[in-house]
Amino acid sequence: MTDRRIQRIRAELAREGFDAAVLTNTHDVVYATGYSSIMEYWTLQEPICAAIVARDPSIPVVLVLPEANLALLAVSANSGQPDRAEELRLTELLTFCEMARSADPDARPSSIGAAAGEIFASRVRGKRRDNVVEAITDALADHGLQNKKVAFDDLRVWSWVRRDPRFASFEPLDAVDAMVRARAVKTPVELEAVRRTGPKADAAIQ
């Protein structure tokens, strides 16, 4: 069964007449995929992760992330918070990912760790790209979204995507309002969290 959050995003895409949304705002990526890392909260000037949600449910929910953070998905799943992406696209992050691929001479081999890595690696599509925009354009093209109505929650990302000749016809469609409406509705789990934290927040303010 499709996650309710993805259902709501797709409902908002249909409402706006959009075929897909490219999300690079940290909160939108978390909402759509469940993925986050400490890197996104460094408030870097450039986005380093992205999500693509298409209105057509036959197109998978795509998560773009630095290759070095692939293992983080296994850690999150093990802690009871699995991501909701169906396809992964990997990027380099300066030389960070290259260093992360180097074997640690002091690490003990783990068959469980290796198996977990294989599970998540099986969801990776395409080749590793040098930046998030290249990975976004690869995913959009591979899923036939070049000539569709694709909205962005950051129009600066749109401006970079349309520099690729395949996407020169992209209009500046704003996904912010659609995402605000989708995120305003809470799941039972989210409501319970609000009920738990609300009184504590009130107490802290007092």
C-alpha cells in the first residue's frame, strides 16, 4: 500500500495539474522519503539531496543522496524508520564519498553489514553523478518526464535543470503551495507525536 504522505503529494499534484515534483527543500525530502542526515541540517547553500514524486504511481519515488550516505538508510531502517523511496540515485560530495568507499583496515568484516549494503544497492539506478542536479536530470529523463509539467520547490534548482537541453522547455512551476497543503495533513502517527510533544512545548514556553 502506498504511504499516505505520497498519496497526499500525488493528490496535490493532480489538483495543480502537475505531472511530478522535484523536491530539494530538506523538510519536503524528509516528508516524501523519510530520509534525512546531519548534512541537510548544516544549512549549506546548495541542496545535497532531492526527491522526485510523480503523479503516475507507476513511476517510482526517487531519492537522490550522496553515495556515502547509502549506509545511513540501513541504519535508519534498523532503528525502525525505513525510508520510503523506491529508487535511489547517488552523487559525489566533494571527495567525501570517494573516501567513504575506501576500506577501513581496522574494521571487522560483517556479513550482516554486507547483506544490508547489497539490499540498498539493489535499489540504485544509473551511475553516480557529480552533483544533485545531474542526478535529477538523469532520473527525470529515465522516467520520461522531459516534456511533462514538473514543479520545483526551489526555482533555483529549476533554473539549473533547464540548462540541460532536454529540459529547456520546462516552465517555472512552483511546488511550494502543493507541498505546504500536503504536509499540513497529519497521519495518526504524526498526530500522536504532536499530542506528546505539544504539552512539553507549552511547558517550555511557560
